[in-house]
Amino acid sequence: MYSISKYAFYGICLLILVLPVSRHWKLIFRGETATGEVQQYEGHLMDRRIGEDDMEMASTIAFESGGITYTTHGPWNFEYQPGRSVKVRFDPADPGNNCLLTFAGFYLDNYSILPLFLLTVWAAFYLSFNNYRKKKRSVRSSTLASSPYRPFGKAKGAKTKESKVPGSFPRISPKDLL
């Protein structure tokens, strides 16, 4: 029987929860950090499908890199306070490739549904299949073919009377059926 320790369970839960952050690992390890300032909460056109544009609301954030001011947006439908300072991690070769170093910046997007789904499936798997308990076998007899049943015709603790006629069978009484 297999058993997963609670430390392995929590470790895998942590790895699943870190998935949205791991999408930006190159920017986190190789990028540069700038302090951005939240400008305003405004609508942005998003090209969802070919020929379809949707208006989504997001906070506009301005940051500087090499003397040039760049703008990015925060998570959709999440409003930062105007004037708030936010850390922005960006690629020095392409400042348009950036991410916000905030909880909302990492976890409030459409990708966050995958870790929630994986976490739910992992917890259900762990709770369903990890409840193994070893049962101790009761030792009744040391013989290989022992039976837990009483021999036919003998009650517990009752002694049978031997028939005096050779070749006759013992009588069955109502006590023997109990």
C-alpha cells in the first residue's frame, strides 16, 4: 500500500501555489526592477478573438527605464489606488515585457484558474486515496488451515455424548444449532 506523507502533500501544494509566479521566472531572475506609479483606472481594448475587441478596466502604471517612461497595466478589473508605488520587474532589452511584483499582479489573471483546479484535484486525491491503515491480523491458531467456525454438532463448551451403537450418527438438538 502506498502512503504520501503530510510533508510531501504540503510541498506539492506549495509548488502548485507558486505556478503563477513561475510564469515570470525569467523576469524575476534576469530582469531589472523599477518603481512604477499608478496613474489612473481606465478602459483598455483587448483583442480576445480575431475581429472581436473587448473593453477591460485596469490601472495604468508608469515606470522609467533608461530615461524613457513606459506604461503597463495592472490586473484586469482590479483597481490600484492612484499615486501608489508599485515595483515593476522588466526585461532591459524589451521594457514592454514586464510584470508587477504584487500579489494581485501574479494571481489575478485567467491563468490562476489552473493552480486552483490542480490544488482541488490534488487535495481530493490525497484525501481519498491516502487513508490507508494497516490492519493487524488476528492469530487464532498456528495451523495453516484453521477455521474460525465451530465443528458441526458441537456447542461452545458443550461436550458431546458418544453413541453406544457403532456406526450411528450423533443426534442434533436445538442447542447445537445456536
